[in-house]
Amino acid sequence: MRVLIVGGSGFLGRELARQCSAAGHEVAATYLSRSGETAGVDWLPLDVRRREDADALIGALRPDVVINAAYRQTDWATTAIGAANVALATSAAGGRLVHVSSDAVFSGAAIRYDETCLPDPISPYGAAKAAAETAVSAIAPTAVIARTSLIIGDGGSPHEALVRSLATGRARGMLFTDDVRCAVHVVDLAAALLELATSEYHGVHHVAGTDAISRYELGLLIARRDGLDAGRLPSGRRADTDVPGPIDVRLECGMTQGRLRTRLRGARQFLGSA
């Protein structure tokens, strides 16, 4: 199978490239400023904000599957318009699209959200992700839209880097005790996306961990796993700050998990807690 990973140099994109290559697929991955280093992957520059560039690259490759993991939290053009450009190019080339979305499309007012829930974003990033979902569903009705949550790995994610910096005094800030997400391991997420890519399914799917966990508790688990002093992690309530966006968002993944062989673990399991 010929697979193109858009945003392949990011944390999730690199794991997707690794798993695709290990499975023996023909893999290409795009980057904006710096290519990845995964062996067996053809690294290609692409600015998804430029429709003509997306058309040219995807039209030339004609991949069987395109997985779009490209985004920038502060850039509407990349997150929203870029998603539309990728969807248009993939549709024209006759490929199957898996678009990675986010729990940021929800306000947190309902706390628990299943795959039937409609977006109600309250942040610019959430609005961009919601607009991307609308564009993808209109342009490519057979695409999979996979909403996920906070992505964790074995040390390489941004949240893990923040925890290490806070625990060692290299950074200032705090981890919120009331900011709750369903953190997912990058290996599980990538495997689930690839499984959905080769399935007959379409529409919205939720791909997140089974545990609803605060960023502070998640930080404690990461610190203990890494042999750091968890007692040095500063904590506070997000509700007491002016940090924008939803506070407590829990993705319900029952429908999606019922369709997958891949098991979506909870953070307390993959970080080694009972």
C-alpha cells in the first residue's frame, strides 16, 4: 500500500511513518521546515497552505491512503485551510483520507463527548479544527475524521518534555489539577489510525485513552516513570487562570474501540501505574 503522511515530521507523524515502514508499506511523509529521519521513508517538503503545492504532490504520488496530521495551534491557515487543501487533492487523486482532529473542538460544557457529538469550540485552535472537520466531511464524505486527545509517548512528547523541565527546575509554570483529558499513547494512536485507514469505515471516530486524567496527575506518573522528583512539580487550577480553551473534555471511544483490534490503553496503564 502506498501511504502519504502529511505532517510526518511531527510527534505523531514520525510514529506513523515508523509503523508504516515496519509494515512494509511504500511510505512518503511531508515536512514544512525539517524532514524526519525514519529509514525507508521518502521525505518531501510541503506547505499545506498552498493548494497548488498539495495538488501537485498528491497528484504525482497518487497514494492509496493519505493521513493528515499537519496542524499549527496558532495558525488557522495550516490547521483549517490546509486540511481542506489536502482533502481536495486527495479526493482528486482518488485516495482514501484519514484526517486527525482534536478534542479541542469541544467546549467542555458537556464534559463527556461521544462520536455523535457536534463541535462547539471556544478557542481559536478548536475553531480551526472544527472548520477542518467541516471541510473534510464535505469534500471527502468517505474520509475518516479521527478526534484524539493529549498524545504521550515514551519520553518524546511535548507534555513529557514540559514535565521534565518543571521537575528539574529548568522551566517555570504549573500543571493543572482540573484540566482533564483522555491521554493516549502515540503507538496506540498510530496503530488505530492505520487500522482505520485500511477499513471500510468513514466519518467521525474517537481515538483516545480510557482514563480521564488531569495534567497534574499525568505529570506525576511521568515523573515517577522517569525517576524524577514528583514532589517538585508545581500544581494549580486552570479555572483560576486566564488560559483559554476547554478545561475538562473526555472523549468517549466506545463505538470506535468496538471497531478496532488495536487496544486503546489508559494513561495509568501505559505509564506503569496500577
